[in-house]
Amino acid sequence: MEHTISITPQAERKVTDTKSVPFGKIPTEHMFVAEYRNGEWQNARVSPFHDLTLSPLSLCLHYGQTVFEGMKAFTMADGRISIFRIEKHYERFTKSLFRLCMPHVPNKLFINAIKQLVKLDSDWVPREDDGSLYIRPFMIATEARVGIKESDEYLFMVVCSPAFQYYTKPLKVRVETDYVRAADGGTGNAKCGGNYGGALYPTHLAKEAGYDQVLWTNCIHHEFIEESGTMNAMFVIDGTLITPELSGTILDGVTRNSLLTLAREKRIKTEERRISYHELIKAFESGNKVEAFGAGTAAVVAPIEIIAIGHKEYKCYTEPDALMYQLQKELHDIRKGLLPDTHNWNEIVE
Ligand SMILES: *Cc1c(COP(=O)(O)O)cnc(C)c1O
């Protein structure tokens, strides 16, 4: 079924300067909403950004039936606007929804909703080199009923916010060996709200101890590296790009996938496999350069300068010639239209 999307623009348009504002604080002028009721999506619309009215009984407020995505739009060198790998984000959204028993969103509805919204708010897509428009599609369970069940009603929404450089300096992280982000059979590979609520406390403790983030480990012996905060963890050891394999506890990051693809094309050796903190200690103690970074849409590449393992801190390689910066630059140049987009990653917003 085709879904028509009605469009109601804001009466008066005004772009706010958001460069000095923390990430995600200022929405653009419009948003997308569709309602799921009686087994179908209805009333799809792009309208001025507004607050929601929800029953306090809404299921999402109690039982965490929520899923989200995060992607970016860029102003390319020639002035056109592109959205990075929207289809790949759609695929992941679909999988997350399935895991949370939430209704499927048809491909056309998802793509058109985002394109229409970005088109209407195109003045909000930064032109600066380090700027982009962060796009946040999400779904919440809205049936009013305080009793755990699969909701019969949902809202699918998209909001946007201009984004600039996410972290201004390299991160200090601590290998987390008490708490876990995800366990086998859990929801670690779904982008669902609950994963993040549960991560706040261990992150809070790490911050109190002087670190920016935790490096999560697996749930059994807390030995194998999983993710870096809310990013995929990547390492360069002896010139090989190593990242934990996609077990069910790791999110299948689009940035991770893109960087692996670019590295392989440059004939850089890549390995998707388990990597333990013992292996990291060995690499550090061998005196070789070890690069470590987080990979994710918001920060793209977030260099890590310190990894604390137990009571010891290890220093990673963060000099300008590090491989992570080369990969980051290449990805940036593809998104900005400065290098050929040989993978058709850029979805042009007409
Ligand atoms: C979103 C996210 C990532 C990064 O995925 P991208 O598609 O690259 O943005 C990695 N880990 C977690 C836990 C995430 O939520």
C-alpha cells in the first residue's frame, strides 16, 4: 500500500545557529509522525515540530517498547543534500522492530518520510566541513494500558537536529569488568531504548573515576571487548584493523561496516573476531603502536587515547598519521561528494 504523506510547513521559517549548542538539543522546524492503529499506518504527515500528548498509561513509558535509528544528511560540495546509507539504516530499524515485537514500517514510508522531512528542512543541513544533520527515526508503543503486553498502537516519528564535531578530544576509556551492556540472547544487536538506560550507571561510575566511557566486555568472563560506549570498538594492531565480530550482543554499526569496506579496498588487513583485553595488554606491552577508536554515526571516528585495564592505563597511538584518521577522512570525503561514491552510499534528496 502506498502511504501519502501530508506536508504542513511552519508559517514562518527561521534557522537557528546551533554550532555552539550541545549535540541534539535543538530540533529543526519540522518532524514526521505516522500512527499505527487497527493494524495499519495512518495519518502520515510532516508538520511543524511539536510536543506530544500521551496517556500516562502508554506502554512505552513503562515497559521500554521503543526502537530508534540515527543517520546523517550532508551538504555536498556541489550543494546537493545526501543521506548516508539510508537503506542500511532501514534494514537495521526493521530488525530492531522485529526483535521488540513492533510493527513493520514499509520501506517506501520510511524513505519518503525522511526525504520529505530533510527536503523541507534543507536549510538546516549545515554546510560547514564538520557539520551534518542528524536524523533520528524512532517508534514508541502508545497503547494506553498499564499491563505488559505487545502494544496495539504505535507512533513512528522522525526528528532532526544539526550536528557538529561530537568529541573535541580523544577519549579515555576503562575496560568494564563488573557490568555488561548485553548478554547472549538479549537485545544487544537491536537499537532499543532499554539498552541505553541500563548503560548509564556503569558509565556514571567510569566518569566518576575520570574516564569518558566504558569499553564493554562480554557477559561471561568479562574478557572479550564488545563495544565502546554506544559505538563499535575498533583497533589497529600491527597494521591490521580488528573489530569484534557481530555476535548477537553487538550492534551492526553502519559506520563500522563502512570503515571495514574502505579499509579492505585499500588492501588493509581486516579481522572481525573476538579480541580479549589480554591481547590488548600484550600488544601494548610489545611496544607496537596500538590505535583504538569508537565508530558510530554521531562521532564517526572517536579516537581513544587511554585504555584503563584493571589498575593500569595504556596509551594508544593518536598521532595525525594514524590509520583511523585516514579512514575517517575518506568516509568524510565520500559523504561530502569529494570522492566518487562507488558504493552508492549517498542517497540524494531531490
Ligand atoms: C548506534 C550504535 C552504534 C553505531 O552504529 P552506527 O550505525 O555506526 O551509527 C554502535 N553501538 C551501539 C550500541 C549503537 O547504539
